[in-house]
Amino acid sequence: MTPPWFIRLGAPGSRETFQMNNTRRSSVAIIATLSTLGAVVAAQNYQTETTYQGTSLAGWRVVGDAAWRAENGEYVGALKGPGGGWLMLDKSLQDVGVFARFRCTGGCKTGVLLRAEKTANGTKGIYVALAGDEPGSYAVTLDSNGKELSRERLRPAGGQMRFAPPATSPPEGGGASRGAGGGRGSEPTGLPIVPPVGGLHADDWNLAEVLLDASIVRAFLNEVAVPGGAADETLGRFGAIGFYVGGTGEVRYTDVATSDLAIKTLPAEEVSRNFRMQRLTDFYYSWGAAVGDFNQDGVSDIAAGPYFYAGPTYTTFREIYPAQTVNPSTEYPADCMQSFAGDFTGDGWDDVICMGAIGQPLHLYVNPKGEPRRWDMVDVLPQVRKEVSVMRDIDGDGEPEYVYGDGEFLRFAKPDPTNPTGQWKVHDISTQGPWGAGHGLGVGDINGDNREDVVDPYGWWEQPSAGAASGVWTYHPEAFARWTGHAGPGGGEMGVYDVNGDGLTDVVTVLQAHGFGLAWFEQKRDASGKRTFQRHSIVDNFASENAGDVTISEMHGSTVADVDGDGIPDFIVGKRHWSHLDNYSDPDPYGAPVLYLFRTVRDAKAPGGAAFVPELVHNRSGAGNAVTAEDIDKDGRMDIVTSTNRGLFLFSGRPRT
């Protein structure tokens, strides 16, 4: 039976929302402008079910030596005695997200209590200290009057998991909690993108995000991780949340919101009327797909992971290498995270290259030229560490090169025609730096000299006039991404084209593959010829005004293609659902796995002279590491292929309406 406090909001695509006292409240936290943080929504990185307006203490109770009141949309707490006290919610939760802004003045102490479970002698639970104490996550016990009896820091756990291993097991998943940038790539110094600086904003407003899912605590203070840990069941299984006030002075909480993390929702399935969807397989094998004629019948086929699917029906498929499905909750498609097709051996038959797990070699699968067997595999590069690569003709020889990061350098590589199954020839693009790993990569002519340049979240590299292989390219620093405690900088493939038609090449990119943000960077030139880039936001987090009211996290896979046939490239991007597996290590990981087309529309009235108009392609597939766009069936309309943890999908373009 549905409980009386359960209300389904009627807006299409909205999450189901818990309400207190049968009072309908917005599922988006109130925007306040009281802080130097600006107009910040407390739950900007996560969806919420319930918001608390701060107009009364109905639904709350005060415990301990504290006086709490509701005042002008704020919950205000001050001490009445030396022990401090709590504002406790009259409702118990187990897996919960708590989001708020708070201001701690006059030497106050504050934090958030989770799973406050009643015991024979009082209460036990998990406490996340935010101000006045060493920030971190603790197991606490309280007496019947709310006085703290014990406090012990949680043992380390976190990373890419929901369930902490037993205390006797070695640590897994990367430690207590992901720090700034999530531990991916080198830490930049003296560069246009730097890691965030955490800490309390004394006597000012602070953003708190606290999540307890299964047995893992994750917390963020002002977008930087606070040490979390393992919330063992013995420390508290089910109970109220609460806010603490101690020390001296007072604390104020506003924009308070919660989310019952046990609730997962998906909207009804939708496919754009401009595409016909075909699901080639239900199974999870890879994060990328490639198009080629692998059986030489004159019809394009699709390769994804261990199979190629024969066109034009794609209902018959043959193994390239031994197939084994991937568990989306706990495993990555380590055999093939991104793939490309081409005649890499020069024998007239299309082969496949696959980027395996990060740091593993680049695999070349050699087409057996019609023989009914699996393909031979050789490693042609020792390692690939950047999570996206691009195939493009860099050196102007008419053949595409493989542009990638090897962990330290940006490089391009090509087969050695004298040894087609041997190690590829490698040329440096950059000096050593953080761009050799992480996210984001694109190719295009930035400066209009008719030579392809390379772009990355940290800027762009100008191809030398002497040629692509003549030496290290000139680096131009530019921040084409951002870095927060939730995610490092950069997305998938970056778009490099003239967005607004002014003759200058612009950049379109996801800001964080494991966070939020899609923007375009308008190139400008002053009278002296100095080049700058102005950022224009397209979509961002839940606190932002987004094109078409679209909010997407984990936009890991992307590409560029003229989908609507107007002669202007468009940007295609999808959510890599459960990007770091089945847990809350990324913002909004359980949001719908959407694939979107953002049409580039030149509009003199829009900021920068262009707008990006979103079109939902599908909301049950998303993207992997990459998206493939090509006119596969040669009908003059662009088709899209994605390989994700939901299967392999072909979206065939229809006449646009």
C-alpha cells in the first residue's frame, strides 16, 4: 500500500518525491543569494525528493542543550548549555542524501547526523563533522539527552563501491573518499586549470553535501571531499537525520533538502521521431563502436567489443575475440573501451583497434580476410591512459592517425607500412603534463593556417609549419574545462569548428565527464590579433538555467557531426550511466541514461551568436566512452551508434520533421 505521505509529482521526467505532512514542496531546493557563493542550490549535484522551507519546526524535534528556531527560511541553532544539541527530523531514513547551506559564526561547531538509531541508553549513528572539529566522518553515541558519549573516526572505505569490505579485508576502491579531481591524471601546477581548494568559509555560507548509501559515507564541503568511510550496520542501520550545534555562537542552515537514495526512477522510454532505433544486443561488452566493411560485401558493418554485426540487418554477428559479458554493477569493459575501424595493415581489409583498460596497450585485431575464425590480436602501442582518443588525418597524408595520451604526453601514432602488425610509429605533440591522462581531446584548425591542431581541457597545441612530425607543438594554455571535488576536468571528444559563423574556430566540450557542464568557447581576436576564448554555458547542474531544461551528469561519450543537414556541425553527447559502477562516486549516477543531439543554430540574438538546441535521441541507452556518428546506410542522413552498459544501439536517421 502506498503510504499517505507519498506523492508523485506530475511533471514529465520528475522523480517521485517524498513530502512531509502531505504538503507539496518543490523537488528543487530553494535558490538563495545570501552567500559569496552566489545563487547556489544546495542540491546542485544531486536530485532531491524533499525540501524543508525553514518556516517552522513542524516535523522536527530539538534534543540536548540547544535552542533551535525557524526564521526567514533558515533553521537557526544556538547553545543553551555546554553539551550542545541537535535538530532531529521526525522521520527515519536509511540510504540518504542531505544537502544544505550553512553559516557557522562565533566559534560554533556543526555537522550532520545520519541513521540516528535509538538504543537502550540513547542514540547511535554516523556523524559528519563540518565545522569546529576536524572534518570527517565518525561513529558517535549519545545519551538520552543528546550529549555525546563517544566518537570514533570511521575506518577508510569508499571509492567505486556501495558496500565496504569487512574490516579485516585490505582496502579497496581507492581509499576513504575521492579527493579533488577523483585521482585521475597528474595534478596540474601553474596551469589554466587547478584543483579546488577546500575548507570552511568562516562566518560565511558553506555548501554541504552528505550521502550515506549502503555502507559508504561520502561528504563534500564547498565542492571538496570531506573524509568519508565505512558505515557498518553496528553503528546505526536506520534512523533520523539531525543537525548539530556546539561550541559558541550560532549556526544557520538553509536550502535544506534530502533524498531517499533507495528510490530509483526512470522516465517512460522515448526515441526521437528523427531516428529509428535498433538494439543490436542487450548485453554489455564495450564502451565504443566502429563502422567498417569487415566482410567485403560492400555494406557497412558495426564492430563493438568482441563482435562485428553484419549490415544491413545487423542481426548476424561473429566473434572478433572470445566474448564475455560485463557486470555493470562491478566491472568495466576492460577489453574494449573505445574502438576504431580501418585498413591498418594495408591488405585491403578493414581491421579494428581497441583501447583496453586505462594504462593497457592499444590492441589491433587483424581481419582474417573471410576465414571463419577469430581475429589475431597484436599490441601496437604499449599503453593508452587518456580516456578518449581521436582518429584524424593529422599530418595531411590522406590517412587518419591515432591521437591519444600515454599518461604523460599527447601523441599521435600510425602503422609502420614496413611492419604492419608491429609497433606503430609514435610522434610527440606535447611536453610532459597532465594532458597525457584524464579526459577530453579534440582535433581541428584553431588558428586558420590549414593545419590540424589538438585541443585538450588545458588548452591547445599548434601544429608546426614544418609538419606534424617535426617536433613538439607550441602549447597555448586555455581552460576548456573545470575541476571540482566531484570530478576532474574534461569530457569526451571535443568539438572544434566555427560555431557562430564568424570565420573563427570555436571549441564545444563537456566540462567534466564525471560531473556536469557542457559549454562552447567562442574564439575572439582583438585588433592586435590576440586570441581569447569566451565561455558560453549550454547545460550545467541542477542549479543552472539549462538549454531546454536539460540536466545531464556523466557526459562521457561525445562526437561531432552534421545531423540536421544544414552544413553546420552539431554536438552529440550521452550519459555514461553508472560511470564509476553502481554507486554514488559520481554526481547523479542513477539519472536516466540519455543520449542527446545539441543542434548548432546560428542566432545573432543568442550569446556569442549561436544557440545549442537539445533533442533527446533516446533515454534508455546513454553513451560509453565514445559516440560514433556516420551515414552508415548511405541514405544521406547521419546515423548514430552507441555501445553502453545497456547494450549496443543503432539510431538510423530519418527525414527530419
